[in-house]
Amino acid sequence: MSTRWLKLYMPRSLYARAALILALPVIVVLLVVAIAFLQKHLEEVTAQMTRTAAREVTLVLGVMEGTETQQQALAAARSDLAALNMTARFLPVNQEPQVGKRRWYDFIAPQVDAEMRTLLPQMEDIALPNGQEVRLYLATDLGTLELSFDRRRLSPTAPHQLIVTMVFFAALITTISFLYMRNQLRPITRLADAAQAFGRGRVVPYSPGGAIEVRAAGNAFVDMRSRIERQIEQRTLMLSGVSHDLRTPLTRLKLGLALLPEEEAAPLLQDVDEMQSLLDAFLDFARGTAESSPEVVEPEIWLSQIIDDAQRAGQKVELVSVEGQGTAMLRPTAIRRAVENLIGNAIRYGSRAEVSLSLTPKSLRIRVEDDGPGIPAEQRTEAVKPFTRLDPARNQNQGSGVGLGLAIVADIARVHGGILRLGSSEKMGGLCADIVIGR
């Protein structure tokens, strides 16, 4: 039998599911015990006791039969009433039976009422005001007779106490279990928070704790995080050394070419410049976000500074809209490089660019649109791969670049726990690039 439909109604969090697993059996057991106790015990015992009390009332009424006055009837039944611990009186002609309200938790009273009406046809009404007294109002030839006796002769004393006790102790034990369960689930929550923060480029303090299995998972995460950090550090150091080693011979080549005639040196200088651009782009891609750490920034102010710097550099770009307010945890240097790469691509392959910012409680979105040729939908996946040049989609006269611009942006967005999305600009007709980062 498929249970997929049940998943739609199940809670999503681990704590809520664990609480449901803990509380549901307790509630079911309470309901089963309560129903079984009411039906199998209380109802049968109450029926037996009401039958006994009804026979005693019938005895008293039988003794009173044949008397001519109310005083004679009470006198004839005095000895039986004393033996049965009952009191009796006739109501005045103008007095109505005083039934009153029953207690809301007296769930045995309806059964007592129904049983007595069945066994005593002459009963007009019954009063069950509390757990100590019961009053029967019976129709006789001499008037309405009121019989009073102990309630405990009709039903067990305080039958609700068992259920109240069960509910109280079940609630107490469940509360203690919840506290213990929360203490056991806290290490899992801490591990999830640390993993999520590391996926977004932040390293938060974390030490494994909890059960053996949770500790093992925590230790595995700490080892994995350490290996990734060492790999990134080693890659950065290696590429820094490559940068230092390669820049020196490139500089010597430039100095040597400067001594040659201009016509002969021009093609060679162009090759050296391309090598320099390739090296710089490769180092930017490999360096990634290693040179900065996450900081709390105000995206609107920070993005406005980037736009102002681009405009001073002669680029036709403007900030067209800002939605929402607040702060975000970003690596300023890295995300600045990503936005500048998108703006540079937009200006290179188009004539102008428009930037917009959207802040929601859950995400940060930076959008860059241009009026260039754009990227076909079937090539957008390839466009974010390193060293990919989409020649048919770009203007080769203006230079196609090294093929790392979008790859750098995608890598920086990924380190922030976000994504780079490429689409078509409905407003400008060119490429629409979105950097979406969770907050």
C-alpha cells in the first residue's frame, strides 16, 4: 500500500517528527484505555449498582402502598428507610423538583439517569448535584416522593480520577521525554547549521556531541571541512607561486620586445598581453573567495558604490531598482568581482547595462541585464563552465575573453550558498544574469 499521500501531512522538521512519534502512541494508549475502562468496567459496574438501588427503591414504594396519607406512608417505611440509609419526604403541592446542573466531568450521570428511568417507570426526575448525594423524584398516589441516599450506591466514587491520573502522568512523562529528546536532537541541529553555514562560505565553531552515531557524523564533517579548507589553501598558495614565477619572464619578454622595431614587436606584444590576460583571469578563477571572509554588509549601499565606480570608468550602467531593505552576510571582495564581471560582460557584448537589487526575508538577488545578443537557452549550461567560449553568441570583434568570466561568477555564487541563473531580458532583449544567495 502506497503511503506517499501521508507524506503531505507529515511535519518536515526532525524535531516535529520525533515529537509526533513520541506523543502519538501515548495519546492512542490513553484513548484505548479510557474507552475500555468506560465501556468494560464503569458501565457494567454502574449498571449492577443501579439495579440494586432500583430494587431498594421499589421495596420502599411497596411498603408505602395501601396507606391513606403521606404521614402514614412515611411511618410505614421508616424502618426500611433507616435500614437502607435513605431519607424520604413528600414535596408540597406547589413545589417543583430541584434538579439543578450536573458537573461537566460527571460522564457517568447520563448512564445512571437512563438506567433508573428504565428500572423505575414512576420516576419523574433525578438530581445528581455532586458525588455524595442523589435525589429521586417519584410519582405516587399520595404526591411526589423525594428519596435521598448516597451517590456511591449508584456508581463508583469519583470515576474520573483514573482518567485524570492517567492524563496527568502521561503529560508529565511526555514532557520529560520531550526535554530529553530535545537534548538528543540538539547535536543534530548544530551539525546541520554548521554544514549549512559552511556551504554558504562561513565557518562557524562546531564540536561533535550527542550519541555515538551523531558524534561519528560530526567528526566526519569536521574532517571533511578541514580537508576542503586545506585544499583551497594549497591551491591558492600554489597559484600565487605560479603568478609570481610567470610574471617575471613575461616582464622580461616585454622589455626584450621593447628593443625590437615597433612593426616586428607589435604581434609579439599582443601575444604577451593575451598571455597576461589569460594568467590574470585564471588566477581570479582559482583564487575564488580565499582572499576575503564573510561580513555583514548593506547590499543597497555596497551595490551603489560598485555602480558609481563603473560609471566613473566610463561604463554605461545604472542601478534601476531596489526592493526590500536589510543586511546580508557576504564576502565583499569576491561578490564585488562577480558583479563587476557581469557588468563588464554586459558592456562588452552590448551597449549598456541595468542592475537591480531584490531583498526578501529568505534571499538576496542581484540582476544584471544588457541589450546584447544574449545566450541561447541550450548553451547557458555550457556558458558557466571554465574556458568555454560561445563564439556564435558573442561579438568577436570586441573580444571573446578567456572564457572564465561567468565561471568565476558561478563559483563565487556557489561559495555563498547561492546560484547563478542565466535567462533572457524581457526589458532590454539581451542577457539577464541573476545572482541569488540565501540569507
